[in-house]
Amino acid sequence: MNIKNMNPIQIGDFTIPVPIIQGGMGVGISLSGLASAVANQGGVGVIASAGLGLLYRKKNPDFIQDSIQGLREEIHKFREKSSGIVGVNIMVAMSNFADMVQTSISEKADIIFSGAGLPLDMPGFLKSDSVTKLVPIVSSGRAAKIICSKWQQNYNYLPDAVVVEGPKAGGHLGFKTAQIKDANYSLEHILPEVVSVVKEFEVKSGKTIPVIAAGGIYSGQDISNMQKLGATGVQMGTRFVTTDECDASESFKNSYLESKKEDMEIIISPVGMPGRAIHNKFIEKLNQGKKHPVKCPFKCIRTCDITTTPYCIMNALYSAFKGNFNSGYAFAGANAYMAEKIISVQETFQNIRKEYLNSK
């Protein structure tokens, strides 16, 4: 599929026909099913590595090893369904960050997208024959400069692209709660800053580093707006949840269809970061201080302290993935309420194309 006037993205030696990267959504929301469908339309399909140890839990569970095996299997499943470009989303805050990076590289995933912290040591995992491209996710020009400088200084490597994610994203946000509604931290404000920082490194190195806008990107009009501000392409997650191929349960998808604008709520995650989710009774109980875990079964997040955290985020997101909202909640971008029905990924791309052309 070729979306007219939406120029392909070049990330390293990979040409992405349509400048749309599907956001990595865990636990289990974006696996090989959704990722392969997006890649088959010319975008980048992204597998979320968070929580794969739960989805691939063995009879005698070992979260670390089950996560490694799960990621391998999801990449293999993707390759069976698509010859397109596959990415893996890996949160720096995950305790198995290194394992997921090493597994992605050994399985020859095309791109690693990494945020929820600064992935300062990620180039150190590459081997001389590695083909995987490295793309950090940042929320400020300052973060982009730190990563570019450290990678260049320590590894003689610069990012193959940079994703700049604004405060309207779903899931964990790289902002303080007070910054989320502050215009000075809006995507429209921070995107040009990141573009400017990246441009400096491009000029000095001669390497092209596309900047990808993310966070609240929902329509073709949004894509056009971001391009005018200097973005080469966009990352979209929420828009792809309400598709046939999304790996989540029907109940999870329906939570988007049934939501209203006022249901989009900022919560504080056990990860220690604010996050955006759809309000429900589970969140109400959290707000009333009624939840507390008995034990920590996974030790999945470095910054999670079982003695103080009100609940296990891995269990909560896994419950939502399965459609059990008594024990969990759905992360969602600020525009999730705009979803009207469940359609195919192909039709979603067609609709985005129409919206894009109508914006011109």
C-alpha cells in the first residue's frame, strides 16, 4: 500500500513504504498478529516484549526464560505471516531488559524501540554481524541529546531513528503529572526541539536520523500536522487496538469502543511513572486505597517496590488483556474514545489515507 504524499521512511538500510509505526502495547495487546498485519500494509509492526513470560508461562514457570522463549516465538510467528519490517518494544524499566534486547538481536528483529527510561547502553549489545536497528523513545530534546551524545561517545553509534512521545500517549508517560497538561510539554512543542537536536548530530555525522512523532496520533490529519512540524513519520498505537487483528480480547477492544473522553484517566503506575488508562472500577478501588498485592511473582520492573506498591501491574495488565477488568485496566491514548467499531488493519490504513488526503 502506498499512501500518496506520505513519503517512505528510511531507517538504516530498511525502507518503510508507509511512514507509520505501530506502537508497542503490552501486556499482549500487540503481538505477532497485529504486528504482521500492520507490516503487510507497509508500516512497521511492533511486538511488545512486556509480560511475554506470562503469556508463555510453562508448567513450571520461570518468568525470565519464558519471556525469552515467548519473544522468540512471536518473532517467528511474525515471519510466517509477513515479510515486512518487525520491531520489538522493550522498556528500560524492565528487569529483563538485557535479555529482551539480546534475544531481539539474535533473532534478527529489524528494529528495537526502547523507552520508559534512557537506554544508554543499548548499542553495547550489538555484534559485528547484527542487523537490528536501535531507536530510543524520548520525551524531550534534552533526553535525545543525552542519548545521542552517550551512544556516540561510548559506542561510536548514533540512533537509527528517534521516537519523540508526547503526553497524550497511552500507557507509561515520560512526564511528571503536572507536565501532562502543560502546553510547554505538548508534542507540538517538544517535537521541533527534538528535530533540532537530532539535526545537529545528523550534520556532524552525515547519518540520516528520522524523527518519529508519537503520543495521541490518531488520524491522517494528525500525521499531516506532525509532518509540518518536522516529523518524518508517526507512531500510532491506540488506533490499532480496535482492529480485527489486534491480539487483545474482544472485551479489551470493547472497552475502547465504550469509553468516553472523560474516561481517559492519569494514574500513577507501580513503575513510578504516570500512565494513561481507561477509568473503571479497578482504578476506583486503587484510588480508594483498597488494593495491595500479597506477593511479587515476577520481579519484572526494576523500580517496583512490593512493600509500597498498591498492586502488581503485570497481573493488572494481563487481566485486562484477557478481558477481566475486575482485576485490571486498559492503557489507552488520549483519543481512544474516538473509536467507533472494530475493523481490519487494512481498512484502518485505508481510512487513515482518506483522512490524510482530506487534510491537504
